[in-house]
Amino acid sequence: MTDIIVLGAGLTGLATAMLLARDGHHVTVLDRDPAPPAAGREWDEWDRPGVAQFRDPHIMLPHWHAQMLADLPGVLDRLRAAGALRLNFATVLAPAAYDGGRPGDERFDTLTARRPVLEAAFAAEAGSVTGLTIRRGVTVAGLLTLGGRVTGVRLTDGTGVQARLVVDCGGRRSALSSWLTAAGLPKPPGERSDAGFVYYARHFQGDPPDVLGPLLQHHDSVSLITLPADNDTWSVGFVTSGRDHAMRALRDPAVWEAALARYPLAAHWAAGKPLTGVDVMGGLADRWRPVSMPGLVAVGDAACCTNPSLGRGAGVGLLHARTLRDHLRATGGETDGFAARTAEVIEPLYRATVWFDRHRIAEIDGDVQGLPYRPNDPAWTAARMLHGSALHDPVLARAGLDVGVLLRPPPAPPAGPGLPPGPGSPPGERYPVAGERYPLPGPDRAELLAALR
Ligand SMILES: Cc1cc2nc3c(=O)[nH]c(=O)nc-3n(C[C@H](O)[C@H](O)[C@H](O)COP(=O)(O)OP(=O)(O)OC[C@H]3O[C@@H](n4cnc5c(N)ncnc54)[C@H](O)[C@@H]3O)c2cc1C
């Protein structure tokens, strides 16, 4: 019998397993997917159906990097050796805001890579940790329980694995709720809804493009992500509303390129060797489901996931893993109170991210309909003004970046009537000039639609 089962060998699962094994627990990680191939072949050869976003754009924020330096520096060493990119987020502020660099900018350091490269570094480091066993090609089908306590997991081959504690790190598609129901245990309370973002993204390799604008750019009816990565690779994606059917034309690489060419700060990001066609990703539900019951907790995306365009998932998952480690230290291994601790530490980050996303998707939907988005939420107005000022003002730019990359806690989103309405947009008059709202150069809605034809 192992002490702890970690279900899932994704970014958070392996981080959790390493942190707990280092604390002296015997940890077994179970994952349905195969092990990584030989170093350097992860991108081409690693079959990873258990992680739908495995070949989608990822960037690792300074918030993630700072935590990794504190607790898992060995993974960072492996990432460096694998060609991960050192990136300082201050250097990709608008030139006027970067201002040649300022004391303290080193807090914006990070190391980033394509997702398969990231995961391979985690897997290699996890393989070297005493007390940690990873079993791949093993699919969990349900929970073992005894007297209301979870005592292990049942595998699809009919066998079981017993443990004192099961940690669900099964990601955003975790089947935990249905397993609890099947075991006659109560479902944890939570919430789930899909804001409706759809991504159209590609990876490239070549001479790395100069970064001329923010890595996340907001434009009329779309946002753009431009993410540098390891070994002279990078990714570029349109972030759109799933209700904007015209954007489905972006599935065609030629149309995608024609559309990107309209954005002066991003067009040159298509000047490389394409590593992919256009990968489309939608159905990205926000889910909040903290779990702690006897013998069972959930960590990472299995407990808390959001639309990913702010790039916060890995850092929030790592914070959650460290919170579990600290909780088990403090309680002598008991799970009681972990859901409450999750609500204290993780929920503010979840709420702030959902707050931003709901406003942004409503704004995009408003753009699509030619209607202004003017919610009754001064915090959103302030955030949009800060976004514009950050293009010119070094101090405001860093203040916005601190919050954006989670180095400072985001302000609590307003509760009640100030909350954005979600899908759809409120009625109102036309924007006088799209550029007022979108200070970065780029096409307005009509020009974007013309590029899609
Ligand atoms: C399109 C997209 C882009 C993203 N971009 C970023 C980004 O730029 N930066 C960032 O920080 N985050 C990003 N994220 C979020 C990030 O990918 C997740 O937060 C992170 O992967 C969560 O790690 P996890 O270990 O909780 O889950 P996952 O990485 O999803 O891992 C879950 C694991 O559980 C295994 N599993 C599931 N069910 C079973 C079962 N029944 N039996 C056995 N194994 C099972 C799966 O095989 C998988 O290995 C993005 C997400 C998406 C969808």
C-alpha cells in the first residue's frame, strides 16, 4: 500500500507528487498516457490524449517561475538544458514603458517552453525523486471506499490501488464527480460554466520574432496571443468568441495568415516554419470545485480551472500543490479543512480571472454586434484605462504587470450587480471610434471581416 495516490501526471500532478514525496510520503502517480519519448522528441512523438491542450500555446508566468525556484529548481535546471527560453516580462512591455529596465524588474523573470518540453522536464525530475513511483498507461475508473472514506482507486483492468490519501490531479476533464456519485458519496459543491472563448492557434520555428507588443493584445472583437518558447519556437493564436461564427474561417491556415497580416505588432510572428496547422480549442469551462473529504482531495485543474488566455493555470496549480503540502504538514496528514484552505488561497485568483474573462468575452461579443460594452463596474473601467496607460507609463505598466502575472494579489472583484452579465452584451450605442478602446494598431471589425473572405 502506498501512502498517497496522485491521479494524473500533468504539470500539477507531478509537482504535487514531488512535493509530497520530498516530505517523506510514499507517492504513486497513475496516468493513462504513455511515458515521454527520448529527450528532444517530445513535440513530435509524445502521444498525450489525456491532456487536450498538449499542443496548444503555453507560457509560464513569473508567478510560476518564482514558486519553481523556491521549491522545484531541479525542473528549471532540466528546462534550461532542454532549450527553454529565459524571458523577462518587463522587456516585452511597450518600448516607452520598458524604459531600458528598472530596479526590481528581475521579479518578472521566467523560463518558458512548449508544453511537451515542459512536461518532459517535470517527468525527468520526478523520476529522480526518492519515494515517488510513476505508473503510466494505467486508467483510473472509479474510487475504492469503505465506510464513507476513500481508500484508493479502481483501475479499468478491474484491479485496485489502495492508499491513505487520493489526490485528484486529473485535470479539467476529471471524472471525480461521477465517481463520487457511483460510490454513493456526496458530490462536492461547486460551479461550472463556459464563457465561450475559442482559440485558433499555430506553432512556428525559425528566427525568433522581435516582440513589438504585449504578449496578450486586445483588439476589436478578438485578442491575440504571441508566445515565445523553447528552441526558437513560438506560438500565435486568435482568442475569439464561440458566438462569432465568422471567425470559424480562421481554421484555414491561409485565411488565418491573411487575418494576422492585418496586425502590425503581430504579423511578423507568422514568418517561420509552421509546426502545426491551425489548432482549434473551445469548450473551456471555468470550474470551481474544492474537494476535501476523508481520504480524498482535488488539486490543480481538477479543482479550479478557467479560460487560459491569462496563462495562469500552471502557477495557480503549483500554488495549490504547495498549499496541500503545507496543509498536510500542519495537520499531520489529515485532509480536514483543505477545501476551506483552498477557498482562502486559490478562490480569490479564480474569481479575479473569471471576472476579467467575463468582462472580456462580453466586450468581444459587444464588438461583434457593433454595440459598446459599458458595464456598471468601475473596476473594469479602471482596468481598461490601466491597459491603455501601461503602453506609455513605466510605473503603471509594472503595476499592471504585477497583477496580471499574479505577483500581487488581484483586487477582489465586486460582488453582486457589478459582476459582468456573462455571454451576450448589453444594448447601447455604437463605439465612436474603435481605437479609443483599443490603443494598439490593428484592424477594426469591418477590416478584420474583409481579411477573412
Ligand atoms: C488551450 C490551453 C492553453 C493553456 N495555456 C496555459 C498557459 O499559457 N499557461 C499556463 O500556466 N497554463 C495554461 N493552461 C492551463 C494548463 O494547461 C493547466 O492549468 C495544467 O495543465 C493543469 O495541470 P493539471 O496537472 O491539473 O492537469 P492536466 O495537465 O490536464 O493533467 C491531467 C492528467 O490526468 C490524467 N488523467 C485524467 N484522467 C485520468 C484517469 N481516469 N486515469 C488516469 N489518468 C488520468 C491525464 O492523462 C493527464 O495527464 C492552458 C490550458 C488550455 C486548455
